[in-house]
Amino acid sequence: MKNSRNPKTSISHIFAEFRRGECRIAHARTIFTAAIRAVDSCRAVCDTVKREDNVLRIQGRDAQTASYNLDRIKRIFVIGCGKGSAPMAAAMEDILRDRITAGMVVVKRGHTLPQRTLDRIKIIEAGHPEPDARGMKAARAIRGILKRAESSDLVIALVSGGGSALLPLPAPGISLGDLVRMTRLLIGCGADIGEINTIRKHLSAIQGGRAARLVFPAQVMVFIISDVINDDFHTIASGPFIGDPGTFKDAWDIVQKYQLEKAAPRRIIRYLRRNLRSIKAETPKPGDPVFRNIRHVLCASNSQSLAAAAAMAEKLGYVPNILDAGLSGDVRRVARNISNELIRLKEAKHDKPRCAIWGGETTVLLDEYAGKGGRNQELALSSAFYLQGYQGITVLSASTDGNDGPTDATGAIVDGTTIMRCRMTKIDPQRALLEHNAYPLLDQIGALIKTGPTNTNVMDVIVGLVD
């Protein structure tokens, strides 16, 4: 008798599809690992800075160059802030050794050097994304180091993503609690990083170019690992050493755009209103003489990470394509667009498997529901709804710093079977998405990616694999 079973639903086909899915998951992880390794903070500094006897030669990824004759420099101070600052500091100690007079960097808790102690540069752990008292104490200490610098000195600043929250030094009349509350409001309302930092700069005594006023006329070399689209130095860590093109009016417009006048701390609202027309209180602008002796150089960025991901995908047998290095906006809209593109690739029936790659940073608009998760977990779960029933498609969405939102996961991997597996748990996937509570659900089905702190930060990487 002839077998009437549909071969696409046979046990052998289901098993084969499962094996292919497991292979895609392993490949996606390997591709993401390559993306992380390409932007290792320590190696990024070592690739940028070379010491030849008593001369420092600097060549950035943005083609910026500089050189310093150490015989003409009296003292060297090293300061820094951000999730990648600890390995950057280690690299700088290896290069400069006993030439460093004093130094301090402030990093997110857990983003330190567990297997090494630095001799010249002190590492302080502080709160992120919400600033805390340890961060403010470190910011005051760094301000003290900057004030010590003279014209014959060199200040080396190690700046990476997360520096804005890790270097909180409130402007006069504003408390740390005010900054914490304002940070929560800005993150929850869906403001992008540029808007958040515009307000942070105008509430700070050290960011938005104000650090340059503290250190002038010393020479300053700023080494940057970029966590923003287009590698805008004005935005990274709220630009402590670069002229700020924004104004108090810009900050006030953002408050009004998201209707935060009633919810924001009263002292912040009064401070912004009071300084709307104040030239004296304004941040220093591009062209100000305080920036005359300051140089910036790019050490690592998201584009570097995406290129490494594409190279690894090709090595694994995929045809890679970097589709967008500037993803931004609402996470669910981005998930829909990504899923549609992968479905289109699947239906095109190429002769070789495809790897689509995106980079950037999406936003999650929080409402009265605020469960446990992060933008990458929410992007992955949203994509899973669009992909349900489709075979041969896998999506990985992850943050390069090791922490997606306030969780120990860096992201998640999903495919066309994810929603089916979710419905086998006691958590409703639609409700989990509605309540921004992706973590518990994705954790139950083993879809989370947990790398631990990576000590770097170049935004997010999204990988789509299509059989």
C-alpha cells in the first residue's frame, strides 16, 4: 500500500528540520561571538596606540592621527568612563607603564578586570543605567584629577558607552535623586539616546564639553569606543570633552515633546526654564578656545562588529549582507521589518543560505506595564510572532555589552517554532509581549543568550539566518 503521509509532516522531516534549526542557532551564536571579539576594548586601544621609545603614535579607525613626544610631557593623567573603560585602562597601563601619574575610570558594576589589578589607574564600579552615589563620588574624584592638569601635562580620556550614567555630577541646585528620576522618565517615554544625552548635558557639571573647561589648557587625547549611530562624538558619554551644539532650548523642547513637565522633578524643570536664555550657564560650543588642545580618536564601533559578523557568516557557508547599520526607533516596528525581509529572502529560494545583518539600537516605549526584559528580548519575541510557522529562519538579537536592559541576558534567539514552544509554558506569549515581560518566557524555553559582561559596548547586533 502506498504511503499517504505528507513528507513535510513526517517524523523524518520534523527531525531533519529540528537538526537544521539547531545548526542555525549554533551558527548564529558563533557569528555573534565574532562580532563581540572584533570590538574587544583592550585590543582596540592596543591597535590604536603604539609607543616607539618615548613617542606615542596614534592611528584611529576614523583616520585621525596624532603623536606625542613623552620627553616634552611632565605628567600623564588617565581618566575614563563607560562599560569598556577597564580593559582600555589596562591597555593604557601596558603601553605607558610608570609614566602615568594618576588615573581613575568608572565602570558599570561587574564590568571590571577579575583576573588583573592595575597599578596606576583606579577602577570604580557604579550604577547603570541609573546613576548612583558611587558614580557621583567617582565623578568628583575625576573632576579633581582634571583640575590638577597643567599646560605641560597630557590627559588621556578613555570613553565608551554608558559613560553618561556612570559620570553623574549634577549641576548646582540639582540632586542625584533628581537625575535618577529624570533618567527613568526619559528611558520609559521612548526618548532616543541623543535626546536623553541632550538633557543630561544640560544638567551636568562635567558633561557637554564642561570637562574641557576643567582641564584647559592641558593637552587631552580622547579614545572612544562608540555606542551610537554614525559614531557621533557629541553623543557618546554625553561628550565631556567636545563642543556641545545643543542648547537649553533643545533640552526644554524634548521635555515638552514627551510631556514631562509635570512628571519631571521640580528642581530640574526650574533649572531648565531659568537657563533658557542664559549664555553663562550654557554648555561650551564648538570653536570655543577650551577645545584647542583636545583631540578625539575612534578605537571601535558597531560597523567594525558587523563586518566581523559578515566575515564569520561567509566562513560558515552563508552569503552575508549588512542591510542596515543604523537601526533605531520602536522595537516592534523594527521587528516587523526585519521579519518581513527574512521571509522575503526565504521565499526567493536562493541556492545558498543567506545571512542578513543589522546594527543599531531600538527603543521600547514603556507604559504602566514594565516587566523583566530588554529591547533585544522584546525584538526577538516580536519577531517570533511574525515568523511562526515559517521553517528555515532564525533570528538573533543581542546587545554587545552583555546586558540587555536590567537583566543578565544579552539577548535572545528565536525561529518559526518559538511561539509554539512558548505556548507549552504557563506564560502567555502575547501577554508577555504586552507587559514587556519577555525574559521569564524566553528563559523557560532556553532562548536567552547569556554571555556575562563583555567589557565593550557598540550598540546591538541582529543576525538573521535563512536556509
